[in-house]
Amino acid sequence: AQSVTQLDSQVPVFEEAPVELRCNYSSSVSVYLFWYVQYPNQGLQLLLKYLSGSTLVKGINGFEAEFNKSQTSFHLRKPSVHISDTAEYFCAVSRPNDYKLSFGAGTTVTVRA
Amino acid sequence: DTAVSQTPKYLVTQMGNDKSIKCEQNLGHDTMYWYKQDSKKFLKIMFSYNNKELIINETVPNRFSPKSPDKAHLNLHINSLELGDSAVYFCASSPMGQGKAFFGQGTRLTVV
């Protein structure tokens, strides 16, 4: 079975500073990787996904992530955050043709002025 | 138009009651899911349906019974509610086998 570990439970950051959220996964087979964002009292929204191909994936709202197979990582980055990026971020993994996502425990990002 | 909609958004009920949460998706997806998010925000799959057939049942108590009348709907019925059932329940859908899921806004269930 596949699993995901998000290495940071909380990340405080100042507005316009860069941010990196770390995600490691474990799986014995090829996987798909995802980052989702959950704004307060809302559902989850897909930020970006890696299915295959280029290891650098660009998503919405200026986020990007890099798939590193040798380090089994899929870290999320944004060069300059806004107050509106304050949210919970979830890394998730699934296998091709699987019927579920396995989520990490989430990282709370708090952006301060 | 809302892609995945679930109702109600909030549900407060007493222990022992039976309640249902409804979910509908207008994306034409084959696969629908129920996820549970606990008080620590941890998300875990409960059920997965593909073309109205149950694919995944992740050791959920049998007080929880999903029903999929058609591909676009997946409802969740909960019998004999317990305090520990308090959580946010998310419905989601995806194209078959692609993992990329679209989530509803969630139903915050509070059992008192």
C-alpha cells in the first residue's frame, strides 16, 4: 500500500516570502501524486498533479511541485505568498487505476503581513 | 454550476438518530467517494463507487451504508449515530482510475 508523510505540520510565513511544503511518499509501484488546498470551512481544491512526464509540475495560484523519484518526494513551492494563501495543504498519492487517494496529515500555512 | 454538491452543509443531531447526506456530481465521472475528515483534519477514504458498484469499503462500521442510485449520485446513510461520528464528511468524484478527485464543500456532522 502507498502512504504519504508531510514533514511539517505548521508553516508560518511572512507575506511575499517563499514557502516550501515537504511531502514524502512510499510505494512499491508507480504512483500519481497530488497537492490539494483546503481554505477554511471549504472543500478541497486540486492545486496540481503529477501523473507522468516532466518532473516539474506547475499548478494554480503560482504553486509548483517537483517529483523526485530517487528521494520519493513531491515538495510544493511558491516563490512569493499572499495572505490569501493561508490554508491547509494536503499531499496525496494514488496508484494508476486505483479508486482512492491516500492523504498526508496536512500542513497548516499561515501567512502574516 | 456546482460540480460536486452535497447536502446538508451542517447537520446537528442527537446520539442514536439516523441521518442521511446526499451527494450529486454533474461532471459525468464514473467514480464517486466518501471521505471522512476528523477533528485533526486527517482525511480518510470511507467508500468508493465505480459505475454504481461498491469498490472500496475501508473498514467502516456497518452503521454507515452508502447508496448509489445512479452514476451521478452517492448518498450516505448513518444509523444509530454516535459521538465519535462527529466529523466533516466529503463527497468527491473522479474520472475512473485517475485519482484526480473533485470534492464537495463538505457536511459538518455534529452528534450531541
